[in-house]
Amino acid sequence: MKKGFNLESLGVIMAVSVLLSGTLKTGLVDQFSGICTEAFHVTRAFDGCQNINLTLHVEDPHKFVLTEVWDSKEHYEKYLAFRTEDGTVGAIEEMCVDGPNIDIFDITDA
């Protein structure tokens, strides 16, 4: 069995995948989509953001997942603090019956 290198032990910061999910209140899908369209301009320019997309469940569009890729967990945490301070996180919470829930995953080289 060939041993692999642990890039993090060499000081290489690995990108992370962030999934922010929830269920919107009835009738708010279009409003939420519009907010995301506007907010994503700032998000995509934020330091460390590689990608962000809004995905809606095919059978129930009230269920959503924001799929994001960030340079590191620390970059995402700075962004989340920014969005908490500017009121975006609170606004999303108010639009949801469930969530938002945030999961952060390491992206492997598999």
C-alpha cells in the first residue's frame, strides 16, 4: 500500500464545501431566489469564495441548498460573520420554517 502525503501537515490549506440548507415558508421561493441573486454578487467577490449556487428540490422547491466552495473553513467563517452582521442570516432565518442548517466538509483529493 502506497502512503500518501498529508497536505495539511505541509501547511497546505484545503478547500471546504459548505452546504447551507433549509425549508422556506410557503410563497417565499421567488423572493428568496431574488435575494440570493443579489447577494451572490457580493459573495462571489468575497475573499476565499470559489463558488456558490442556489439549488431547489425538484419536487418541493421550498427545500433549498446553497452549495458553496471556499478556500478554507476560516474564509467561510469570516464570510458568515459578515453576513450575520449585515442581517442576511437573520433574514434567511425569518424566511424558513426549518433551518438554515450549515454543514462544512473537507474536500478530498479522491
